[in-house]
Amino acid sequence: MAEKRKDTSAGSALIKRTKPNDEENDKTVLTLSNQRSGTQNAIVGTVKRTSALEAPVMQLTGHSGEIYSCEFDSSGELIASAGFDRQIFLWNTYGEVKNYGIIKGHTNAVMEIHWSRDSKQIFSCSADKSVGIFDVKTGERVRKWKGHSAIVNSCQVARRGPEIVVSASDDHTVKVWDPRSKEAVSTFEHEYQATSVCFSDAGDMVYSAGIDNVIKVWDVRKNQTAYTLEGHLDTVTGLRLSPDGSNLLSNSMDNTVRIWDIKPFAANDRCLKVFEGAPHGFEKNLIRPTWSTDGTQIACGSADRTVVIWQVDSKKILYKLPGHKGCVNDVDWHPKEPIVMSASTDKTLFLVNMGRMHTPGKGISSSALPYRRTPPSWVKTTSEEVVDMICKNAKKGLTPSQIGVILRDSYGIPQVRSITGNKVLRILKSSGLAPEVPEDLYHLIKKAVSIRKHLERNRKDKDSKYRLILIESRIHRLARYYKTSGQLPPTWK
């Protein structure tokens, strides 16, 4: 687990850390072993790693309060996070994801942060009513704007041209700031508190929303409202522009995430899609959504402590990623690799390798195993404690694969074998808790029983009959293999 060193600095000085060793980063191929229950570790093939993360799931700790914002820089090699503890933490994405620096300067919670395009500066807004720019190398604040009279909830940086900043505040205003000027260059008035803001791709439009449920589109040059986007039934908490700049993503306390068409001559009804599955709960936090780098998926945090990922075309939920113990406030997608980062009120960040979402439909589609075959430095759990957790979960009726997922997501243990010397199934066998029927065979039998029940009610369903034939054929082949290897008795049927 990546941990922060004690801070002995004062003021806004940057605390420098030693960078982690990038051991074996040049390796791009993994050997795969047969993971069927009870089989030997024979090498069956090799595949390219789907990301350069040290492990499929990485947990980052160090913040002393809720985390409200997190973001990868443009290279994907650096991470910034900020929240209630008034500090901006800097992390390395790769290796052991060490916290190499802390930036101070705000006197209240930091609500949102963004990297500059060259990764040399960080833009931030805070509950101390200010918007600022910090130099990453020195940790000094190079610009502080104090034009707002209340909490600044959100800020965003223009994608093109000068890196101008837009901010949204509880003082009912949205302001545009130019780093070359001490005062706001434009101010847009809301009737109510503004909670989220975003630039258009060209930087000539500003999208803002607040507790009035409406997204307003402002023309920066004319300093007036161009049009509005209506459809949400509660406060809009986050806005994010699509990678190609043609769509806008919004999240709301009405428990929906929406995609809007923001092209100049779009139809009157600009709401293209509505996604459900990410509740806000009673906390009513400012939860911000994000796009994948190719624009085919979207992700959003949730009050149910998960990260929800949808397919844009089908609107189906692809994943609900567990692990956090509190509301997930912010999510960001790595610019070059299939890695999703999330920030939560539980004071932690998670990095998750989403390789399965980006692999072809055929062949191996599992997440890459870590390079190391020794326990990572953040794992403090002993072998005896891991064995005890495995046995307790097995007694609850959980399968070996479910136990592995719990250890990975809840305890940060990427591989049981690296700590105990044995896989989960072998530990269960030695304790007399192994399932009588191998897990893969059990699930095939369960599926066959379900189809048989369906056919009793729908006798003319030829597709289901064909599927049943295929599944039963797989059951017979797998059972024959397990009988030969001694995992099932010869008389098993």
C-alpha cells in the first residue's frame, strides 16, 4: 500500500521524495499458467501486459480527509489528488505508486484540481473562496484569484490556446480567469449556486450547472447565454467534455448520468442518452463523471461505494468496481492505458487495471498478472492471517474465486500465492474446506439446470435446446478430465 511520509515542511514548499525503482519495466510479456482447480502450474502461453501497473489493483493512502478530486497528467506518469485536508498530493503512477510530494497553500478544502498541458502546473479551486495555480516543481503558488465571495465548487482549464480557467461558485457566479490578469475577464450570473463547470473544445463556450437542475451554455465572446440543456431533475454535480468535443457528460443528484449533443446545429432535444445505476445517497456529494480516452465508455462514482462503468452505445453497465468504503467522488481514466483511478470519502485512491475492457473478444481476456512474484511492500498481512481470512470466507459459502476477489479488492492482496506459497484452492484442500465439485464444473452444471427448467416451460425454444447440448458436452469433457486427474471419483456422474 502506497503510504505518505511524515510532512516536516512549512508553508507551501514541496516535499520531495525518492522516486521508485522501475524494476523490470521493460518487460512487456507475461507467462500464463493454467488456473484450473487442482492442476499444475504448467505454462500454457504468453500474452502482452495490458498496463504497466505494479499490480492489477493498487490502493493509495496518505490523505487525512475525504478526497474530492484526482487526475492523471497528460503523460499518464503522474497523479494529483486533493480534498478536505487542504493539500494536493503528487504520486507516481508506476512502480509502487509512491507519494513524492505535497503542495500546500489553500486554507480550506480543495474542491477540484487539474494539470496543465505540460504537467508543470496544477490549477485548483477551494472552499477558501480562491482559485489558484501552483508550480509542481517548487510547490509555490504562482497565481491566486480571489474574486469569488463563497465556496468555489469547480474549475476547469481550456483545452486549446492560452490555459484560461473557468470556475463555479456558491456565490451564484461563473468566472473566467486569464493567468496574465489578476481579475476575472468574464463573469456569468446564475440565479442559484453553481456546482460544476466545463469549457467547450474550442474554449469559446462555457457550460455551467447548479442546484437549479439546468445546464447553461454561455458564449464567452458575447458574454451571454447561448442556450440551455434541460432534463435533470436535481442538482447537477459534474460536467465533462467528450474526447472529440462533440458531446457533454453530466451527472446529477437525480441518480442519472446524461450525454448531451453540443454540436452547433443539433436538434432541439439535445439529450442523447440517459444512464442509471450510480446513486447519490443521502450524502449528496459533488460526484464527477468521466470519459474513456476513446469515448466508448463512461465512468462515474457512486454513493454505494463503487465505480460504475457503462458502454456508451448500449447504455449497459459493464462493471461496478468495488473496494472503497465510502462514497466515490471522482474518477479519471488514464490517457494511454486501460487504467481507471477513483477517489473516495474513505481517504483513499484506487488504481484498477481495466485490461479486460480493452482486449479483443477472442482468446485470453483476463487482467494482466503483476511482474513480481514476491509480496508488494504495501502488503503487511502475514501468511497466517491470509489463511485465516480464506477459511473464514469459505465457511460463509464463498467460492475460491470469490475469496480471491475479496482479498484483492478489500485487503490489497494481489496474489495469495506470493504470501502463503499456495493458491486459494490448495489452502482450502489442506483445511478440508475445498468444494466437492470444481468451481468451473459446478457453474456449468448450474447453467444446464437453469436451461432445463426453462425448457420445461418453453418446449419449442430450439436455441435453448442447442445451448443445452453444447453445455452438457462441455460438462462431460470437463468431468472426464477431473476423473483422470483424480479430482473427482471414477463413479461420479
